Amino acid sequence: MSPHPARSLSRVLEDLGPTLLDLLHGDPEQGSELGGVGIHDPYDEQHYPERAVVLGVGVHGADAIARLLRELAAAGAAALVVRGPVDDGAALDEVAAQTGVALLSLTRGASWAQLAAMLRTLLAEGDVGETGRQTLGGVPSGDLFALANAVATLLDAPITIEDRRSRILAFSGRQDEADPARVASILARRVPERYRRLHEEHGVFKELYRTGKPVYIPPPTLGDEVALPRMAIAVRAGDEILGSVWAALRKPLTKEREEAFQEAAKLVALHMLRFRAGTDAEYRLRADLVTTALEGGPGAAGALGRLGLGDGPLLVMALGLEPAGDADHARVTAERQRLSGALAVHLTAVQPRSAVALLGDVSYALFPVPDDTTAVRERAVQVASNFLERTGDQLGAVVGIGSVAGEAAALARSRADADRALRVLFSGRIARRAASIADVYVDALLLEIRDLAIANRDELSGPIARLTDYDTRHNAHLVETLRAWLDAFGDVIAASASVFVHPNTFRYRIRRVAEVGQIDLQDPSARFAAMLQLRLTGAYDGNKRTG
């Protein structure tokens, strides 16, 4: 078991260094626990969690690094990671000491995205739910990195814990004692495909999953590449293969260590099951908390507190997909789940305290904002639009954004407004994929008035009814003429061009509209009533014309 706290910088360095991270300046033992991960963007407003580890993507040179260290100190960050190697001299050491912000370097070839994912995994423990810790075999339950280090100590060899697709779930320290293939696996978070194919061709996985004992794998022969032999064992839960544990050997394991490896695999299985169950339970708990908050009832304030969102205004985002037929139901369901997870990642990068949950067919996000201003609402729309641009539009995903809720009780209204905006986007009334309720308020009202008319079984009446009846009996175009005239604000030349008739013919038709419909086109109230009824019947739409 690691002597360092789970959410400390020293623990991060123990688990991820020196394979991925090196400490250049600063004291990892100082300060309280880390609050999360942030990504530096010089062209956007920054919102970092308290005591954040900030990824300085694209930050190079001592002057730029020193400037960013000072900015992060003012923001309360704990550490800055930049791409190594760093040529700094003594200046950065002095700046790091003055600011109290540790400076780390990310090894060449490592992915920033993978580092962010691994850091969030290490720091996610205890975010919601119970604060107590459970242990299995003296190792914190579900902490695969701590377990990897424990097994490595037993075997005196660096190890990896992998899933069935050879993706690296966790790894021990001392990976620098292994070979280039192991280092490449750690950097990519998966075993290189050339080695995986070679293992498949030689029946390694077949043998591994057939037996419950450690399997010796000789060094592979791949050109000039030099690799160490491996000892691997399958991780099982009953008949289910959860993954495997791999040790890179510089010397053969003794019989006692092979037996310890076999026993350790059972403990790994328990941790993987607990990790999987904990992930599922945390997702369900988070969904329950988001649901409780969205209801805006007595429990909303408590739910927001457990989500870490109880100290400021929020707005609700609603992500939906266009309805699909029965044949596509399974595919759309899977796509909803995928997009919900992608939205959570996207919003967390923008505002780390965001919370997302898939409730029914809609993914709802609680998005913290500083206040209720036009600029704040426009920024929320831009964040949603950026997400939709990155995910594509194959399934017609749209995002409706509700009003700003200054208190927990107002979240139910924000959710209702987000749903109203979502409905307008699905209706096709506006040619956008993301909109706030403020942008589409009138269109939302029109849809609700139409709902009321349908519920009351109201029938078409008045001027529009008379014009529709006349067109049906005489194959005329009076409704189309009225619509074009209203759309052009009474400009006969523009209106006639829109329906491809001569202006004189259009003038004759508009006189017939007034006569047959018995409508005074000089009366603003009459014109408004006609426009409203045309919209409600679908014969007139501000953006589209239908015959």
C-alpha cells in the first residue's frame, strides 16, 4: 500500500513517474489534496479546480513557462505539466519556489489526452458517495495502481494490469527497468499491435485463458527489437476472463514468487470487480443526484452539495437525438450513451464542476456559470455548438439550453426551458443545432399554443378558413399570396417575385384575399392574427415556405 495520500501530487508522481512524468521543480509533499485537472488555453477564459494539475499543452520556453507559473499561482493551482525536455536554467527553479506551483515534464511520445484521462482516474476517487475507504488485501478497494505496485514488489519486476483487449488499466513503478516495448505500451495505454498479433499467432492468449497458472512467454523476435521475456496470468471471476497481469522479467521467478503471482491474480480480480462495480454505482449515484437536483424539490440543495455545485448559479443543457425507427432503436440507444459520456468529458474540460447524466432519452448537464447575463448565455450556446461540431451530425444531435437558475429551486424551471428549446430545434423551425430558450422563446410559445389548440379540438376559422376553402374549390393560390405578402411586409414587388408571378397579377390576388377572406389588411391586429394562424396551421413559417 502506498504511503502517499491518494489525491496527492506525491502519489501521482509515484504512480505515473518516471515513465510519464518527471518532477523538475517544487516539493510534491507540500499542500493539500489535488482538486482536479485543467488544460491551459491562452485564447480562452480559464476555470481551474482548486489545487489543479494544469496541462500546459503547447507551452515552451522558460519565459512562457515562468509567466504561466505566476498565473497559476494566482488561480490556486498545484502543479503545471509541460512537454519535456525543458531548458530552463535556474530561473524556473526560483519561480517555482516563489509561486509554490510544482513544475513537471511529460515525456516525449506520451499523449496529453491519455495523461489527462489517467490523472482524472487517479483523482476521481471519493468525488461522490461515501467518504470512507475499503481495502482488499491491505490495498484500497479498486485502486489498481496501488495494487500494481504491490504485485511488482512481490515479484521484484515491473508489471501491467490489462483488460481483454490488451489495454493498460494500471501499471507499477520501475517501468524504466523493462524494455522499449513495455514503455511503448505505457505511453499508448495499450500493447503495440505488432506484439499482440504475435501473441495471437503463437497461441499465447489461448494458453493464458485456458490455464489458471502463470504462463511464461519467451522474448518475441521482431527484427532488431530487444524485449524481455514475460510471465503473465489471466484474471478471472468465475468463468469470466476480466483481463491479465504481465510481468517483465530480467530473471526467472522462483517457485514461491510464481505461487505469489497466482494468489495475487485472485486479488486483482476482486479489485477489478470492485472497480467495475464502483464505476457503475458511481454513475448511477451521479444520475440520481442530477435527477434530484433537476426536480428542484426539498432534496435539490443536498444533491447539488454532494455534486460540488451548491455554491453558485447553474443552467441546464439538454442533449437529444432525433427519434429513430424500431430498427435503429438499439443503435440510437448506444449512441445516446456514447454522446452522454462525450458531453461529460467536453463540459468537464470547459468547466470541471459540470455534472452530466442520461435520463431516459435525454442527457442533462448541470453547467456552472458566474452570473445571469447575455454574455454567459451566449458562451453556453458556443460551448454546446463546439461539442456538436466535434461529434458530427449523423444522428441529428441538438442541444437546448435552459434559463440560469440562481438557486436549487429554480433548476426545475431551467430543465423545462431546456426541454422547450430542444423541442423547437427538433421541429426544424430554426436552422441551428444549439439554442438557448431566450433565442427560441417565441417559437416555443407557438408550439405550445398549437398544442393547446389541438387539445381543445379547435377548428380553422375566420379569414384563413375562408381562404383555404376558396383555394380548395377553385384551385386558387390566395393563402400562398397572403403568406408571401405578409412575409414581404406588404412589398408587392418582393412578394410577387417570391411566388414567381407578375406584380399586377399579385395585386389582383391580394385584393381577392381581402374580399374572399373578409380581412382588413390595413389593420395591424388583423395582420397579426393572420400571421399567427398561418404559423399555427403550418402554412406559414418564418424560415420556410410550404405550398
